[in-house]
Amino acid sequence: MSTAIMKGRIPMEMKKVSISSKRQITIPQKFFTMLGFDTEAECMVRGNELVIRPARVNSGGEFAEQILADLIGQGYSGDELLARFKTAQKEVRPSVERMLARAEEAANSKAEYATYEDVFGMEEEE
């Protein structure tokens, strides 16, 4: 039986699950479907909580066009272009995570901040 609770203004549902002797749990079907789980999950510790969420697809596709344009501009082609592209794609998520961590530190007054122009430069007029 799941229980609806409120955490601040965010409604949450909770269900107690058993842990097997092999340290395995079963994700309740309702949660599995609602959150879009497939065949993999990410598991992390956040404070004193264990967070299990659907595995994110790390395609780097959001920046694929920019990565390719930059690599082609640098003169790469063929197999070398493909190898460099794969390497660059793998670096997207860690780079974004570092940026978010720095932004959170700045928001908490624990670090210096950068402006939009510091990060991306001034917008050029067309």
C-alpha cells in the first residue's frame, strides 16, 4: 500500500519494500511505470537517502552538431573525426555536471560566480 505525503509543496508517494537476503528490492509497478524505468537504474547516496532513478541515456546528442562542426573546423575527417567525436561526446555530461556544481556553490555564496558573458562570450550581431 502506497502512502501520499507532502514534502514542502511537492506531493510524494511512498511505499515500504522488502530487501532480500541478496540485498535486492523490487520497484513497485506503479513507480516503475510512472518514472519510466527500462532495464537500468542509477543508484546514488544523497545525504542519508538512497536514490534510485531511471538510468539516463548519455548520448551527448544535445551538442552533437556543435561538436561535429568544431572538429571538422579543426580539420578532422574519417576515422579520426569519429574517434574525436566519441571522446568529445563522453565529456559533455561531466562538463555540464561540473558547471552545475560551480553554479550551486556560487548560489550558496561558497564560490565566485561567472556571468553568462564570462561563460559564452558576447553575442555577435549578424
